[in-house]
Amino acid sequence: MRRVIVTDYAVQAEGIAKRYGDKYALDAFDLNVRQGTVHGLLGPNGAGKTTAVRILSTLLRLDGGHARVAGFDVARQPHQVRERIGLTGQYAAVDEVLTGRQNLEMFGRLFHLGGRRARLRAQELLERFDLTDAADRGAGKYSGGMRRRLDLAASMILAPEVLFLDEPTTGLDPRSRNEVWESVRALVADGTTVLLTTQYMEEADRLASHITVIDQGRAIADDTPDGLKTTVGGDLIEVVAMEVSDLRLVAKVVARVSDTEPEIIESERRVHAPVVDRVAALTEVARILQEESIAVEDIGLRRPSLDDVFLQLTGHRTIAEEAA
Ligand SMILES: Nc1ncnc2c1ncn2[C@@H]1O[C@H](COP(=O)(O)OP(=O)(O)OP(=O)(O)O)[C@@H](O)[C@H]1O
Ligand SMILES: [Mg+2]
């Protein structure tokens, strides 16, 4: 009899370690992804996102800890895991010689769909990803965004139980990015669980119901987007002064609408601070600046970036990988 383990989690990782030489790419990494949700894995370059995805999708062996995906152990039951997952890598894997349509039909046949169903599924996915016009052109001539959409379509052929998306929208224009987000939402509505890695706070915020922040191979925060934003302090007000000499004055004004000491970035003549009541804060700051005749180049609100999240969680900004 097959033992079925009932769990709310589609992905469970506990204390995962992965070492390259004497350097840990993942170190005591934990992750719990609830079934039927989009879970964001948010982190800067070199944090360990791709390593985590490759371990969970059985492409890489772990050096410590254990992980289950769709109820199966990635180390001991890799075949069962593979039957239930889809993966889109950070770098597109489509065949450049074939057309978009041929690529999708080929993947369909690889998954034993049979000729007719493979053709139907290819057509459906071409429509969903807005690739019908380019369907019969060689994929080698596609733009980066089109290739990424084709790659995504290929990973969605079977509507897998768990789908791993490694930076699915990096390098895409805003319109393509929105299309990808829509497709991910549609998949999840059909019951697929998605683990999505991203370097964009905004993307995690838009798509994920839960976010794990990863830094240097470890989970440093695990929360809902709202919880994380509360940690960061919600949106930021940002003022760009005309004159460097006005920066201190501007910071004083901004301080009146924020509970956090404003940050001054002198090289950009920029001052910013988190705010809770966005519109009231913006109105207030604009009013005082005008009253005191302080000239500004720009004033506005923006959502926290990954860098802002990091600054709050770790006390330092994201560090780009050395020797890249
Ligand atoms: N094959 C490898 N050999 C040696 N070191 C590796 C290898 N693959 C990854 N690393 C190292 O492991 C760490 C984590 O890398 P990983 O690719 O998982 O990061 P990432 O979060 O996906 O980054 P990015 O946002 O740049 O894709 C990095 O320090 C990286 O240099
Ligand atoms: Mg990566």
C-alpha cells in the first residue's frame, strides 16, 4: 500500500545545506510553501535562490537537511517529485531552431500528450502568452521577453502540481511582466502551487501570499507581504532637492511625517523615509516645502524595494556578489 502523507504544504524544506568547496550556498535553509498559493523567495544576487530551486526540483543534491515536494522526499523519491513539478530556469531553455509552436508541441509529446492534444495545448498556451503572431517563426529570432514567455509556456504544458519559477520576469518589459503575472495567477486558480524567486519586492508583493527573504543562504524573514511591509514601514516618501545644501532642511521636513529617521543620499540629492498614511504625508511635505520656499526637483511616493527590505532586516543594503 502506498503511504500518503497528508499535509497543507506543497514544499517543505528543513535545514537544507549546499556547499561549493568550503562556501555554503545554502546553510540551514527552511521553507514552507502552502498548497495552492504563490510563495515568493526574495533575495539579492548570490543569495541562494537558484540553488534552493535546483535542490527542490531534484537537479542538485543536497549536503544536509531534508525536503519534501508534493509529498515526496527530494533525495529519496526524485522520480515521484519530477512527475509532479514544472520548472522554468533563470535562463531560457527553448530550442532556437524550432518555431515557438514546434517547441511547445515537442514538449507536449515529451510529456506523452499525443499529437492531437499536444497541438491543442500548444495553441492554448500560444494564445495565453500572446505568442500567436510569432508562433510560426523560429524561436532564435524572438526577443528576450518573447523567449521568456515561450519558456514559461513550456513549463506549463501539464499544469504541474508544483511549479518553480526562477526569476520569471527578469529582463521583461512591463507589459510582458504583467502577462506573466496573469498566467501565474490563472495557474494557481487551477490548483498549482508556485514557488517564485525574484529580486523585486514589487513582484513578490503583487503575486505572493507569503514571502521568504533569503540572504547568504539563510531565510532571514518569512511573512505575508503586508507583514513584511509593516517591518519595512510601508511605502516611502521621497524628495529630490534642487540644491545639496538644502538636504538637511528637506530631511527635517520629511521627518515630520515619518516615525523613522529619514535617509539622506547626498550623491542623488535624495531624501526618503517610510510613511504610513501616504497621501496625507505627501500633501503635508509638499505644503511645508512650499511654505518654506525649499526648491525640489521631484517629490513622490514609492513602494519599498528589495533594498529597503534588506536595510530594515539586516541593517545593510543588498550586497551585489563580488567578482561577478
Ligand atoms: N556551481 C557552482 N559552483 C560554485 N559556486 C556556486 C555554484 N553555483 C552557485 N554558486 C554560489 O552559490 C551562491 C548562491 O548562488 P545562487 O545561484 O543560488 O544565487 P541566486 O540567489 O540564484 O542569485 P541570482 O539572483 O544572481 O540568480 C553564490 O555565492 C554563487 O556564487
Ligand atoms: Mg539565480
